[in-house]
Amino acid sequence: MAKPTIEQLKQDIVFDAVLAQTTLKFRTTWGLFSPREIDEGTRLLLNHLEVGLADVSLDLGCGYGPIGCWIAANSPTGKIHMVDRDYLAVEYSNTNAYLNGLKNCKAYLSNGFSEVPPEVRFNNVVSNIPAKVGRELLLIILVDAHKRLCSGGQIAVVTINGLREFMKNNLKQVFGNYKKLKQGRAYTVARAVKE
């Protein structure tokens, strides 16, 4: 097989994916996380995530939008915010929402909760947390998520197994509870609820 040319590499990567029984279309590009396929951690998270039909949800660190688009497809009367600090991720998330006919979600630039409208309260805060985000920012995100969740709302995250104990300890500290939903070969899905 011939090596792709630079012009071919500059073209969008396009693929369909079945995520927890929901088929979605994606456009991505090099430089975004896992551009050729949905990563194992995201798949594990979505296989164990439950959302309501009218939930207000936040996809934190949305990348090109697989989590936010899946939530939007499964919360048809809900409202989904997708945020990332990378403008290219935001652009592709909005493109993918449009490609899938999802009018109930929108992506915008935000470093954590910095640009999320302060009046919005969420039923779900969901994230595939990058391993290199840093423990300080992770703690800030957990505290901000707790403040912004409705009573009974959940934070659901997937992390590499190396962060499993950190997430367990900090979710217990911030939320007062923790539940491991699934531990896979390389990733762990965890959940905490605002009581």
C-alpha cells in the first residue's frame, strides 16, 4: 500500500461508529485525540453511562465530540454543552453535531468550567479525562462539577487505571461517594452523585 501524500493527510478523516447501540458519523483530523477511531476509554464509558431523555449535560474536554454527540442522541429533549480548550476540537464537535442532526448540543471554548454560563445546572458532567491533565486541574474540575450539578446529578468519568485511586479518593472527598462502574484492561469508569 502506498504511503499517503501530504494532501491526503490534510483531508478530514471520516468514519461511522456504533457507540453503545447508537450509530454516529464523525469527521476528525490529525492533532485531535484518537482521530481514526473512537478510543477504548470512551467506548467503555458510554457502555456504562445512563442519561435521561431531557437531561442537561456537559461533555468536559469534548475533543471532536463522541461523548457529547452520543448523549445528545440519547437525550433528545435535553440540552448538551460540549467544551474544550482547543478551538479545533470545538470546531469538529460542532461539525459532528450537525452531521448527526443533533440540534440539542453545542460546543464552545472553555478551560474546564471557565466559560460555561454560571446559571446552568447539569444532570450529568461527563469526561474522558486525559492522563496528563494534572492533579491540580482534576481537583478544580471535580469541585466545579460539584457546584454546577443539580441535586441528584452525576459526574461520570473514564481515566487510565493509573488514576483510579486518585479519582476514587477525590470523588469521595468532594462528593462524599464513589462508585466504580467498570474497570477494563487499561481504563476505569467511575461515578459520583451530588447528594
